[in-house]
Amino acid sequence: MFETVYVEEAIQGHPRAKAVLKRLAGATQVTCHHFGEVFNRKAQNFRLQKRRRALILAGKRGRLVLPAPAGYGLGSRRNFYFSHLLNCPYDCRYCFLQGLYRSAHLVLFVNYEDFFRALEEEIAEAGGGSEPPCFFSGYDCDSLALEPLTGFAAAFVPFFAARPRACLELRTKSVQVKGLLELEPARNCIAAFSFTPRPLHERHEEGVPSIPRRLEALVRLQERGWPVGLRFDPLLYLEGFEAVYRDFFAAVFDRVRAENLHSVSLGNFRLPRDIHWAMAGLYPEEKLFAFGLEEREGLVSYREAVVARLLDFCQEEISKYVPEEKVFRC
Amino acid sequence: METPRERLLHLVVALPAEAHPLAERFRLKGLEGRGPWPVFEGEEMRLVVSGPGKVAAAAAASHLQGSFGAPKQIAWLNLGIGGCGDASLGEAFLAHKITDRASGKNYYPGLIFKPPCRTAVFLTVDQPEARYQGPEVYDMEASGFFEAACAFSTAELAHSLKIISDNRASPPQNVTRKQVEALIAARLEVIEAVIRQLLALGRELRSLHRDPAALEAFTERWRFTVTQERQLRRLLRQLQAIELKPEAARFSGCKAAGDVLSGLREELDSAAAREARG
């Protein structure tokens, strides 16, 4: 899985680091003082690194829980995100992580106990307010893709299950649901699956399990009683998108029981200007970044008319299957 | 076909004895009048003999870069002999971490290919070391070389490969010029495997950043400022990405470079509008 593991000297003795290293016993271990020496240095090439990503084991310091960016959420006004992992093992061409980080390596922060403390503080601060805080774990990574290695859900779901005033979103493109199936479903932990229609999946989502396999994983969780969500974000434009998205939604809602879905969210393809610039530089041959986009208030996206057509059409299609109050635009 | 200015590997060795077997194997010829360091050149690579020490390695690497104006996607390899207490004489190691003992600074070459030999931490020292305290490979150039190479390229394309010339049983004072040549010659297969990997990566990266095919036709016809040429390159790449072939002749009515850029932008916009209409 990983041929090289960089380990911060300070966390070498951490039980979670030891457990990960035991699972990756065949990998070359390289110690470093701080993960940034490897992850944040200049003179590295994200695209080349994807050929052979390394894992970096580190301790997260500073602010561990952060307010979610504006527009990121599911109705609550108290949205936060936290990242036990930076980067994702999949290779989705549209993903902003490629432009956000200099490195394609994955950083796993093993000090979950510090995350628990920080989360506890945020939850306590929210107190008995009318809106429960919602915590997103898949902003900088895929929450479940490395579950057998990280034990992230196995650790954080029980934490949130014991704090029903808060909610946790596990966002994924993976089929790694075995761990969740072994746990008691927690009503405040949502397994949210991201999808794009098949032609876009095939073109842009390298390494991501097929749509039927992911739907199967979602349905298994739903049958077991887990709250599940659907995330259609980003919506990508393609010629004849109406028919493609119509058929796609029909196929999805043919499998998923819409009546007990937790939520559906959809958002257009958008990138901060600098991130778009970095991604276009990494993939000069990529049509997705080459044309049809414009910058508005620091964000690069499709032209307004295209965004409106795409979002309106998709929302209308989704509303055929799901009640309006469960659908959110990001 | 690549032009001679696109040799995609620069080798930095400390000693003439390290250079000879490489020059022979890769048919490198000495270049005259190339400054204070001997430089050799072949079809795919250049080699400079830096002399011992990290400062010399960094300076020689900078000399190669400065003299030949190599592209950013060039690969760099520091090759030579090193010592290691636990390893056998003649064993080859690729660095997965380089520590400069004097400064304590660490460097991490990006191992994005399967190494054809064992990898190790390299400890760059200022004087030959005979007290091997750990499992590290002791060398005298890697840290200086790597710091310089990363200023010109990317950490995935900068590597250090050492053949063990001394260990606990055989101290560095015993190493002769002939032995160095023999040690390098005996490991040419491993060296070549690393070189092939680096050349392939360099080529791949270079092909992505190669100037668009139509660029020259435009720059020959109109005078672009540096900023405009950057914009031109980007627009031509974008048009190429959507499989449009911009021809300079179509813009023959344009007097100024700015008009050409506007015309190319219009082409992109029309293509986007066509697609958006479906």
C-alpha cells in the first residue's frame, strides 16, 4: 500500500503510530522532525508523487478544529471541520487538494486524543444552543478510504455517539464500510457518499471504486440503520448533461431508499483562483481546466448561466425523489 | 526528437576515478573550455567532476545549470563512493534521507520509483569518516548537491547513489583510485537502472511542459513581451487541450501581439459557448 512511511520523531512511540507501522512492516521507515519538512517543502511535484505516494505519520498541533468555509454545511449555522488526514488516496482530476498542497503524500495525524479534547471544547461551547454543531471530517481527505489503517471511524463514531448534541459527517468515495457495519449505528454520524455520473467518474476519478460498488456499500449501511447522505459535489458540466444526470439520479435513487436519507447536497465546480492556477499548471493538457471557466470574486467556476442551468436542473431532478428540506446547495 | 540542449540528466561526481567508468559506459565526451570543472557530455546526459566536498558539489551543479540553461524538468544524480560500517564493499545505496552533519539540516529525495538497490540515510560529513557510528552511509557531497539540485529541479528528480568503498573492516585511507574505478564499474547495472528511471521521469515531465507546437510560428511573426509570451503559451496550451489547432496564418490581419492574444481568447470563448449550448 505504502512503500515509504515518514515518521515524526516525536510520535514514534505513539500507540497509533506503532500500530500503523506494524501494518506497514515492509515499508521503508524514514524519520523526520516535522512532517512539513517532507510535505510542505518547495521543489516537489504533486503529479510525479502520485505515482508512489508515501504516508507521513505526524502529530497535529495548533488549532485542531476549525470553522467550516462559508457555504459548507447541511443547514446548521455551526459548522466545523477537522482533519485527521491530509490528502486522499484517490486521484480525482477536479479535486482541489491537488492545488492546495505541494505534496501528494498522505499525512495521518495519530494524536486522536487531542482531536477529542478540541472537539469536546467546541461542543461544550455550543452548549444547549438551538443549533447542534456539525463537524465535517472529509474536507481535506476521504474520511473512510484508509479506515483499515487509520481506525478513524472506529475511534470517532463512539465519541460522537456519546455526544448526541453534535453531529459528524464522514465523507467518502470509498467502499470501506466494514468498520461501520461492526458498530452500532449512531444517529448523529452520517456516512456521506460522493458521486458523479459514470462518464465523469470514468474520465476524472482514477482509483475510485465503481458507482455500483459504492451504492452497494451505501445501501448496506442504510439497511443496518446508519444515516446516509448523498453528495453531488462538484456537478461537472458536459455536453448533454441533462440526459446524463437524469439517468444517473434515476439509477442512484433506484438503489437508495430516499425516504430515510439523511441529506443530499449539491454544489457546482468551483476552485479558489490560486488553486485553479496550480491545478492547470499541473495538468496543462486537461480540458477541464482549459476553457469555459471564469473568475468571480476569487473563485473560478463555470459561467453563471451554466452554473444556474446545471444546479437548477439537478436540484429539480433530485426533488423528484427527495423532499426539499433534505436537499442543500453548497 | 530532442535537441542537444534537452539532455535530461545531469550527473555530479566528486572524483575523476568515479567519472571514468561512467564516461566509458555512457559514451560521454569531454567538453573543452567549460570552466573550472571537467564536463563530459553524451546523447542523454552531462557529467561534471566536482572535486570532493559538499560545497564543491553544489558549485559544480550550479556550474552545469548555469552553463547549459537546463530546463526545470531535468533529473540530477550525485554518484560516487561512500562509507558504511555495516555494509559490504561494493554495495549500492540510494539515499532516502540526507543529513548534513555540520548544519543538522535534513533533505528527503522523493523515491517515486522502485529503487534497484537498498536505500539508506546518508550522512554528509566534512572530512572522511572512519568511525562509523550508525547504519548511515557516510559521504561528503550529498547535502550540498541536493540543496543545489532542488533549486533547479524537483525533489523527485534529484537523487544520490553511493557505492560502498569503506567499512569497519576496510577504512577509507585504503581506498585507491583503481579501486574506486573498479567499484563503480562493478555497479554499472544498478547505476544504469537509476539513470533510466530518472530519464523516463524527466522525459515525462518535460513532455507536459514542452512549448505548444504552434508557439514558434506566433513568436516569429509578432513581437510579444515576456508577459504576453507567457499568456500566449498558456492560451495555446488551453486550445491544444480542447483539440483546437491555432494557426498563426489565421491572425495575419493582426498588427500587434495584443490583438493576436485577443483573437486566441475569442477562439477559446467561442469553443466554450458552443459546448455550453450543447
